[in-house]
Amino acid sequence: MSIEAKPFLKWAGGKGQLLSQLSEHLPERISREPFTYIEPFVGGGAMLFYMLQHFGNIKKAVINDINEDLILTYRTVKDDVEALISKLAKIEEDYFAIVEQDKRSQLFYEIRERYNQHDGNAIERVSQLIFLNKTCFNGLFRVNKRGQFNVPFGKYANPTICNAEVLRADSQLLQSAQVEICQGDYAQILRHIDGLTFVYLDPPYRPLDATSSFTAYAKGDFNDDDQRALAAFCHQLIDAGCYWMESNADCSAKNPEDTFFEELYKDFRIERVYASRFINANPEKRGKLTELLIKNYE
């Protein structure tokens, strides 16, 4: 039985549990004609792997993210997966050879320090990122204002550090679909629009309240001005003839007076989907919430 390609990282806001709902809102036309698929904020890639495996008529796929190390990881998985697996397997072996939790913690912080010092080549750096993602608290990626990974040790008993089968499946899919991998500002994807194009946007979400802010996937925050700039960019996508769909936080569900997105996207169709939030230090704040799905088509 072949292994299904799926995200190799756990990513805050990942769309794995929403795929069945998102698929119901895709533009009907892309099921009939060859098209270009673009993700300007690729993140963990759940939607990417879904689209590549369910739409054999994608003629070109382009992914982008501002996070340099995330994009380095995608490129390494695509182009040098066996060297990455070898390095991860060694890290996993060293980690599980340690029985005491405090000594595992010591290894975690040693690798985190090397990662933050940009110590090593691409394979070493990517293997460090994957190790940290699999063994840190809540399995998330977060950096401080200086761009340093600052998530503490996670104390998991048996984390999967090297999932060789998934990495190989992902690498094969990224190669066979000839996915173009870009790093930088989301606006640069405009040059990749080619004929019938569908763009899925999954930006850092607007916080539901002051305590839920989590936009630090890279240095700098994604604030309300950035959200407004993204809305303006969506108008550019329309001018370019694209279909687009955006996921974002349902702020008015938390506070009925907060109609920021309803006003910002008043010219477009706004739907709501149900999502479970697992990444939160406070267990009481995990659970089902609605998220917005904004699109420029019926």
C-alpha cells in the first residue's frame, strides 16, 4: 500500500482537519480544465498535498512563504530527501538512546541553540527544524522578534522524529508535480498566474482577542494594516482573472461588534467552517471554533 503524501511538519493553523470542508468550496471550473494552483502562504502544506493528489489536471503548482527556513525545508524534502532522512534518523537514534527526560531536554536545547546560531549546512538546518518541531511543546513553530526559535521542550514519550515513508512520499509528489518553490512576500506570486488560476490564501490569522495572538512564523507581526493590504491584493487577483479563496479568523463570532473582515471583504462571498484548535497553552481555549472562508466566486 502506498503511503499518502501529507504535511511533514505540525504548523499552527494547519488545514488537515478542514480539508473535507474546504474541498466543498473549491471553484467548480477547476475540476474540468487544466489550471495553475498557487499558495502564497504555504505553511504546513495540507492543502497543497490535498490539491496535488486530487487534481491531476494541475498544469503548474507554485508555493511561497516568507519563512526562509520553511521554504528551505520544502526544497530539501523535494530535492535531497535521502540525505535528510539519513540525518534525521541519526538524530532520532541519539534521542531515543537517552532514557532520562532531563537529558533529552538538554539535547533539545543544545539543538535549539545550534539552530538559532544558524550552525550547519542546509541538511543540518532542516533536520534541526524538523527535530524541534516534533519534540517541542505543542509541536509548533514560533520565533521571537530576533527571529529565534523560542518554543520550550515538549516532554513527549515517543515522538516520531524521522518519518521516512512520509518524507519520501512528499518528495515524490513535489517532484512529479514539478512544484515551484518560492520564498518572499506573497505579492510576488502575481508573476506566476497562467491562464485559469486558483489561489488559496492562508495568511497568519487576525487574533480573536489580545491573548490569542499568534502570528510569529517569521520576524514581525501580521497586523491589521497587513490584513488590509492582503484584501487589496485580492482585488489584484481578480484583475488578473484568478479564482481565489482565503481562510481567516472569525472575529465576529468571538465579539459580534468586531466586523473587521465583514467590512473588509463586503464585496465577496463569506462562508463559515468549523475548525478545532489544538495549539493553545490553555486547554480550556482548545476546541471547535468557526473560521471564515472568503472567496470571489459562487
